[in-house]
Amino acid sequence: MRSRIYIVMTIIAILAIMLALILLKKDKLTSLEQRFDPLTQSYAFTIPNLQRLAQANALKAFECQTCHKEIYDEWQASTHASALQDIQFQAELAKPDSPKWLCLNCHIPVQNQRESIVTHIKNENVLEPVAEVNPEFDPQFQQEGVSCAACHVRRDEITGESYVIGALGTSSAPHPVKTDKTFLRQTCLRCHDPQGEGITKNLLCWFESVDELAEGRKDLQERTGRTSDCVDCHMPIKRRRLTITYPDLPTRDSHMHHWVGGGVPKSFAGYDSLIQRGFESGLETKVYLAQNIVANVDFEVRVELTNARSGHYLPTGDPERFLLVWARLYDGTGHVLQEEKYHIGQEWLWNPARKVGDNRLKQGETREWNVKLNSPADLTGLQLSVSVLHVRLKSENARYMMKTKGINENYLPNGQELVANAIAHYPFASYVFHEEIHLENGMKRVFGNKELIQLSKQEQGKKLEERGY
Ligand code: HEC
Ligand code: HEC
Ligand code: HEC
Ligand code: HEC
Ligand code: HEC
């Protein structure tokens, strides 16, 4: 009897050891440095915990604000400031197959913004991170997204103290400053230029703005007489004082911290400051009617679309973005007789993510879209409208997104409601061009920026099936 128990116990012990060995073998740990190149894949690493700045006692953006108020106000209205609270971001983050820690590395990149710090991954799988609790976690700092510190503050490796990276070489700052203009101007690449192979089956946020820019540089120089980087266009220069608290300091060539992109803000309130923040569409659009309109005779409309102002492709960045060119023919009662659409963007298939099409406009490129419309028997009140919308999120994807459960409300307070009711809170698209032509008399009206913004605001709350994109 007893020997039987021994045998059973021995067998159990052997099995347990084997299981442990299998588990141990399975959990192969790889350090981040082994897996990613810190130089070209810096997005895989967080910016080490930072201390408050000596003398100025600041680290968080609202602490910089006490002196750099103007720059702070610009930053605060930018998408960088709300990179964590973005409704779509939070919905995607809640998906079980998103490598959350990697997503957060670009959207809240400083360690103090993180409850825990990933040091290793298991089994070469970015969905199995191994993390340590971060004793210096600061929940208030977490809410700041791509904060001032993400670009400007680093830790001195020897003293452990924080310093500000600047470009002017001022000696008037109360806080430590190191001058490194090149670093600052290349800091965009950390997040806007992920390098290496796609690291998960479905990692969104794989951009090529930098390659697109390099490709267009020669052409850009011919057209504008200068080469350019991201900062030249996205942070234009303004002469001003850098602080309100030191009125004796001279005005300087300062950089606007707006980073306006394609003109789709993160909230409907964001439309009110869009023009003031310097938004100008990268696109130039011209509409031509090929002939006079005659009843019952088809006619052609030519739309010329030029990427006139953006340094990269149009649109750039998120692969989901596209331009919708939309011609609509209305009868005298405002009823749509015919509509035609043309998409400019990338086409992807998912699982695994792969690009299967790309007809975006290169720098300076002009594309013609010719569309044939059927002229009705009655021309009374006949009207044509041609619109271009910059679409960030199409209804099909929004429908799916709005069903997402498990939103982390520490990241986005009231997040579950905001996601479920995204049509009311989150602009999906903006009008960047709209022209109306009365075909009876040829009278045309091209909408200005203010009217375009009015049109865009009217999308708020619209049902998905009524949106047309
Ligand atoms: C107590 C006031 C104060 C606070 C707080 C403060 N700064 Fe400054 N900062 C200054 C002054 C003064 C200058 C020098 C301005 C000048 O020379 O025109 C300066 C200069 C700078 C410069 C330019 C340095 C250069 O040489 O290019 C940067 C960048 C900067 N601060 C970033 C920050 C950031 C980021 C924070 C918050 C983490 C911050 N500052 C907090 C007062 C402050
Ligand atoms: C720490 C990561 C990070 C760095 C560094 C960074 N960005 Fe961004 N940037 C983001 C994220 C994340 C977003 C999108 C936020 C969102 O849509 O919620 C963004 C958005 C943008 C946009 C689009 C704004 C819009 O309205 O659509 C522009 C333009 C931009 N960044 C330019 C820059 C430039 C120029 C630099 C360098 C000076 C830079 N970024 C540095 C992460 C970064
Ligand atoms: C996405 C990166 C990024 C963020 C976030 C950012 N800055 Fe800057 N900042 C820059 C760059 C790039 C420059 C200009 C470098 C140059 O001179 O070419 C700059 C310049 C400055 C300067 C020097 C004067 C000037 O305007 O050129 C100050 C001061 C400054 N930033 C303060 C701040 C403060 C305060 C915040 C937060 C409220 C902040 N920055 C957020 C990238 C950033
Ligand atoms: C020659 C000027 C120019 C340069 C250089 C430039 N951009 Fe842009 N960028 C623009 C314009 C204009 C837009 C708005 C395009 C539009 O109408 O959709 C834009 C839009 C964007 C957007 C928003 C995408 C969208 O669809 O809303 C991002 C992100 C962006 N740029 C990043 C960058 C980065 C990163 C660099 C540097 C590698 C850079 N840009 C260089 C002019 C420029
Ligand atoms: C390499 C840095 C990086 C990583 C990693 C990253 N993002 Fe982003 N994300 C960005 C930048 C930069 C933008 C702004 C580009 C733009 O506006 O087109 C952005 C914008 C977004 C947006 C807004 C898109 C829009 O059209 O306005 C969403 C949603 C998003 N990211 C989700 C995610 C998710 C989910 C993950 C993880 C699976 C992730 N991101 C990982 C850098 C990153």
C-alpha cells in the first residue's frame, strides 16, 4: 500500500517537474533591448522617470504654464495634449489583441505617466509583456498625452536631475537648459516614423510620412525654393516673448505649438479654434463643367485635385484616413438625382494587416477626376455640388468601434458613454472643399473656411447611415 503511494507521488513529482520545465521553457523572456533597437525603434521604450526641474519646480505641462503661458495654451488645444483621451484610441486600446503598452508608448511616452514599466516580453510576443510597478507613477501627468516633457525634458544619467532641451541657447531660464536643436527637430521621428517590420498582426499606427517627405523633397525644393522638415510646416515661427513672467527678456523667434493636421479635431468644440490655430487644407480643388447643360444630354464634370501644401502624401499618417470626393446632382426641390464618389487613400486588409492599394496624392501632384452626370428632362432649379471631405473614421468602422466594451475609464473618464455615443462627441470627417453650381444659369459658389466648418459641425449626431462615408 505504502509503496504504491510512493510510486504515485513519484510520478506526480516527475510530472510536476516536467510541467514546470515546459512552463519555464515556454516562458522565454526577452529584454526590450534584445528585441528592439533603441536608436531606430525608440517607440518601444519609455522615456525614463523624470524629476521636477531644479529652480522652476516644474515637470507637468500646467507647471510649465506658469511661465510659458502662450505655448501652453497652444499645446493644450492640440491633438498631442489629448493623445490619451482620443475616443477612437481608447476603443482600440480596449481590444484584446492590442499591445497596450506599445500603443501607450507613443500616446503617453514618459515613464511617470505609466503605472507600470515593461522590461521584457515573453516568448517574443508583444502581447505578453512583463512589467514592474512604477513607484514614480503620477496619474495627473498621465492625462497629459504627448506632454511638454515628452519632447523637452530628459534625465541627466549621472546626476539623475532633469533638464530642458532647448534650441536657442538662452542663459536666462531659471531651469537647467541644454541646447540641442537637432534633437528637438528630430523628436517627431520617435512616434511619427516607426521603423522595423510590423510588430503585431494588426498594429495600426504604422506611418510613412518621413519616407514620403524624403521622396518629395527634391520636388518640394523646386517648387518652394527650400527643403523642409516637419517643424518648418507644423510649427511655424512667431516673434514673441517666451514667458509672461520675465518681461525684461527680449522677443525671440518662437515656434507655434499647434501641430494642425488634416483639420479633423478631436471634439466638435475643436472646430471653433481650427482656423485661428492655422489650419489650411493641403488640397487645392478646381471644378470645371465641360459643356453647357442641355436637358436629357449627359454632361461631364472635371475635378482637379492638387496636393499643393503638404510635404508628404495627402492624406498621410493613419492608414484609415482618406479624401472623399463627392459629386451630387439635385433637382429643384433639393432631392438628390445622382451621386458619384471617388476615394483617395490607402486600402488595407486586416488579419494580418497588409496594404493592397494606395492612390494618395504625392507632393505637388494633380489628379483629374472626370465624372459623367445624367441631365434630367426638367432643368428647373438643377444644382450640382462637389465636396471633398477629409475622413478619419468611416461609418462602417465607427459602427464596430461604438460597440466596444471595457473602456478604461482611468484613461478616459466617462469613456464607455463617449465611445458608445461617438456620433455626438467625435468628428469623423471634415469638409475641406465645397462648391455649389446652379446649372440653369452657371452661377457658382465656393465655400470659404468658415462655411466649411459650419458644414462639418452639422455632422454632429448624424446617424451613421446618413453620413455617406
Ligand atoms: C519659473 C518660470 C519657468 C518655468 C516654470 C518653466 N520655464 Fe522654461 N524658461 C523660462 C525662462 C525665463 C526661459 C528663458 C526665456 C528667454 O531666454 O527668452 C525659459 C526657457 C525655456 C526654453 C528655451 C530654452 C532654449 O535655450 O531654447 C524651453 C524649451 C523651456 N523653457 C521649456 C520649459 C518646460 C518644458 C517647462 C516645464 C517642464 C518650463 N520651461 C518651465 C522660465 C520657466
Ligand atoms: C511621443 C510621441 C510623439 C512625438 C514625439 C510627436 N508626436 Fe505628433 N502625434 C503623436 C500622436 C499620438 C498623435 C495623435 C494623437 C491623436 O490623434 O489622438 C500626433 C499627432 C500629430 C499631428 C496631427 C494633428 C492633427 O490635428 O491631426 C501632427 C501634425 C503632428 N503630430 C506633428 C508632430 C511633429 C511636427 C512632431 C515633432 C516636433 C511630433 N508630432 C512629435 C505622437 C507624437
Ligand atoms: C511634440 C514635441 C514638442 C512638444 C510636445 C512641445 N514642444 Fe516646445 N518645441 C518643440 C520644438 C521642435 C521646438 C523648436 C525647435 C527649433 O527651434 O527648431 C520647440 C521650442 C520650444 C521653446 C523655445 C522657443 C520656441 O518657441 O522655439 C519653448 C520655450 C518651448 N518649446 C516650450 C514648450 C512647452 C512649455 C511645451 C508644453 C506646453 C512644449 N514646448 C511642448 C517641440 C515640442
Ligand atoms: C511642406 C509642409 C509640410 C511638411 C514638411 C510636413 N507636413 Fe505634415 N502636413 C502638412 C499639411 C498642409 C497637412 C494637412 C494635410 C491635409 O489637408 O490633410 C499635413 C498633415 C499632417 C498630418 C495629419 C494627417 C491627417 O491626415 O490629418 C500629420 C500626422 C503630419 N502632417 C505629420 C508630418 C510629419 C511627421 C512630418 C515630417 C516628417 C510632416 N508632417 C511634414 C504640411 C507639411
Ligand atoms: C510608433 C508610435 C505609435 C504607436 C506604437 C501607436 N501610435 Fe497611434 N498614433 C501615433 C501617431 C504619430 C498618431 C497621429 C497620426 C495621425 O494623426 O495620422 C497616432 C494616432 C492614433 C489614432 C488616431 C487616428 C486618427 O485618425 O486620428 C488612433 C486611434 C491610434 N493612434 C491608435 C493606436 C493604437 C490602438 C495603438 C496600438 C495598437 C497605437 N495607436 C500605437 C503613434 C503611435
